[in-house]
Amino acid sequence: QVQLVESGGGLVQPGGSLRLSCAASGNIFGRYVVCWYRQAPGNQRELVAAITRGGIRNYADSVKGRFTISTDNAKNTVYLEMNSLKPEDTAVYYCNANQGISKMYWGQGTQVTVSS
């Protein structure tokens, strides 16, 4: 069982930055794919960024060049650095660790609101 706790959300103006954190209950890096998803009101949950078990990073086209996913293995924490934020980035952001569809763990989510 993996427990994930997100933090770092909040209200930010367009063009601003935020860093989200996701603390895992154990050492998941190299064993799980670690992802950030988001869900805006009325929309489906979408994949934002991921790190594979081999350390390859992937991003949704909508955030490429603006968001960066990274890990601190010593702290069992994954980060999402978000720059040049836009109103359309407003959503609840979720941390996910998985070994495929049959074994998925989710955090509780953290709200990000981009508004002037």
C-alpha cells in the first residue's frame, strides 16, 4: 500500500509559478511510474506529467516547456514545478503512483487556481 500526500497548491496570478509536492509513504522511485494528473470542473482527469521507472519524463503538450516533474529520492517526494501559469491550468492536481491499471494509488489532490 502506497500513501501519497500532495501540498503546495494555491491561488496565483497568470504568469506566476507554483511548486507542488507529493510525499510518498515509502520508496516508490524505480518501482512505480509516478505521475501528476489534473481535473478541472466539468472535465475528465488528464495526465500532466510522468516519470517512468527508468527515469524518462513525459509531458502533456499543453504544459511542455512550462512544467517540470522531478523527484527527491531521499525524501520520497515528487515535485511539479509550474511556471508561466495560465487560467486554463486551474484544476485540482493529483499525484499518482502506479504499476499499471490494476495497481494505482492516488493522493487527495491539491487545488491550483490561476486568476487575476
